[in-house]
Amino acid sequence: MNAIIVSTLLGVIMMFVSWGTSNTKLQRNIGLVGMLVLILANIAQMNGWLSVNFDTKGMLAFNAIGLYVNTILFTITFIYLWINGEEIDKIGNHTADYYAIFFFILCGISILTSFDNLLMLFIGIEILSIPLYILTGADKKNLFSNEASLKYFLMGSFSTGILLLGIAFIYGATGSFHLNMPILNPATNLPVEHFLMSAGLLLLFVSMNFKVSAAPFHFWTPDVYDGAPTVFTSFMATVVKAAGFVAFIKVFEVQRIALGQNTWIIILPFVIVSTLLVGNITAVFQRSVKRMLAYSSIAQAGFMLFALYGNSTFNNEALILYIVAYSLATIGVFAVLIKMKDYSIESFNGLAKQNPALAFLTTLFLFSLAGIPLTAGFFAKYYMLNAIFTAGAGIWLLVVAILFAAVSVYYYFKVVQAMYFVEGAPAIHPIEKSYARKLWVIAIILLVLGVFPSLLFNYLYF
């Protein structure tokens, strides 16, 4: 509850800050201090030091994993704002308003990691989504940004309608919005399949696939990610996507039995393979690095869907590591991309000669996304593959995942090839030493987790 209350209050405070001062640096610093306060408030509840509790009537349930995921997502958001703060200042005239939006999004995330009721799932998704439509269209003079915002709004509204219809069906079948409310056979006291319940869960499954941009419900993602201001795209593709997956898994680790085992083993592999296929194959043919990363995020969603197999501690570890590795590497790549005057692959030609340090950092981030050893991305993919293997999903799915991981190496290495093996004169915006040092911080974290991934899980077993 600490995170929900504090993030809401900080969002309101940032709106008053925007009204009270026009100093963008001061607004940015207040926002960063607010993020630290939010992280500390969540850690306080996680450790039982100071917790504001209300009777939520069974609508929210705070557990160790949910609070830990909160801490991770808040920390990633802090790193994102710390690196990109000055770039955010350049979009519009009211920096504090953007920080207010971020805090409201984090409030939605806090609900999605702790909901125990389908109505709270809906509220959390809407609190998360509506500010994102604003961020997508923040570059008001850019027609692509306006178009992306409209597409995002329309697709988001459509998927929310599907979500609500699914919730209505589930309520019709069970008479309750509670998350853990399957229909039981009086004789065996085991969950049984029910038409309305199955239909509602299928609609929820479709809607959540929209939210995390899994195929075949991904078609809004490339245009929205490409059209949105680049500085916001990295946040949308990382923290927001991770929160969607946490909610997705939270619903179906409880309710997939009610959906029916036969249905589950058909639709989940279909969505995973479709997502890996569409994301990876389409990314191969992109000439814009930003659009390539958009399709890459779809492919990464395919790997994250493996966490839906089974319900074990290992699955939780795999998801947490994947969230951290993918988010930090993506934020790093986009931070480099922001400094490029052109987003085409050709714009990276000869970057290694002009700026060796920047080329090395870009290579490291891409290596982590590709899952190359000694980076956090390697163990992230290993943990995910091990999760489906131990869940007995089938060797064929494991082979498909490895093949598509190999395909991803190809399109990530196209950028590396352009930097190191093609002559050119890349056009780069000036890069301050402080900005470069921040990129090195991300790189060091990825390398440390690439050698000691268990550091991320130690808290869970204290």
C-alpha cells in the first residue's frame, strides 16, 4: 500500500511543482528525489519497517514477490529518469508534468503487482495506460507522434473493452470478481470447466496479449514505438511491458486450470511461437534501428511468455532476471539512439573509429539483448529456457526458442557490423562526460549480473 499512496501523492506534488517553478533542472531534481522516496517507501513495507495498511476487502494482496518486483521496476525507472532527464526536458515546456505522469504510471504498476480482484486489474491497467497515451503524443508538432498516440488510444480502448467483457463473463460464471474463484465440483472439490468461465478467461488472455504486444495482437506496437518520442519509447518498451507481464502471470498462474488444460497447451505455444516468429523475422528486414528495436521488443515478449509455464520459484527468478536484463539493455540502447541524428543502421557506420567507447557500450547492450555469454541477457534467456524445460513444455518448443534466439543475433549484429566493419562518418549529438558515465553504470550492472545472476534473488530467500 505504501507504493500506491506515495506514488499518487508524488504525482500530485509534481503537478504543483510545474505550477510553482519554471526551472526545469529543479523540477527534474525534485522528480528524482521523489523516485528515491518511492523506492524507500516500498522497501520499508517489504521489510516491515513502516507500512500504511487499509482494509482492502480482499481487493489487494501484498506479498514478498510483488513488493520486490515493485522495487525492481521503481529502481529501473529511477535509472531511466537519471539518464534521460535532460532529454525529457527538451520535449514540451513543462518537465514536472511528465514526472507527474511517470508517478501515476507507477501507481498503476503498484496495483498490477498486488491486485487480488479482477476489478483492481482493470483499474491498474487503466491508471497505467491513460498516461501512456499522453506520453506517446507528447511531441505535439510531430505528426508521427500524434498518429502513434491516436493508434495507441484506439487499440488500448479496444483491448480494454475485451478485458471488461471477459471480466463480466467470469463474474457471470462465478458470481465473484475475486482472482482465485474457480468453479468447484462438489464431489471432488476440484476446478471444473465452465463455458462462461472459459470464454471470459480467453477474452482476458487476448486482452493481456494486447497489453504486452504478443502476436497476433502486436500490430499496434511498431507504429506506436516508432512514432512516440524516442526518450519515452524506452520506458514504454521496458518498465510498462514488464508490469503487463507481471499482471498477466498473476492472473493465469491461478486461473489456467479453470481455462482447461487442453485449451492452455494449445493457445499458449501458438502465441509464443507466433510472437517469436513475427518479432524476429520482421526485425531482420528493418533499416531503422528504432523500428528494429520495436520488433525486437515483440520477440523479447515471446521469451517472457515462457514464464507462464509452470508455477515455481524458478519461473519467478527467470522473469525477474529477464525484466532487469532486458530493461537495462534496452534503456542503454535507446540512450545511445537518442544521441544519433539519424536512426538508420547506416548512421552507425564507422562509429567505432569516431567514438570507440560509445561503440563498445552499444555493442555490450546489443549483446545482452541477444543473450551473448558474460552479459545478463545470457542468463536471462538461460533461466527462461530452463523454466520451460523443467515445466515439461516439450523439447520442440525449446528448440524453436533457441533457433529464434539465433535469428535475433543476426539483426543485432547488423548494427555491430556497421560500427566496426563499415566506413562512415556518423552524425552524433554532443555527448557529455556525465552522460557517458551513466551509460557505463548500466554496462557494469549488466556485466555483474552476467557473472553473478543470483545476486538478484538473494533477498527472496532471506
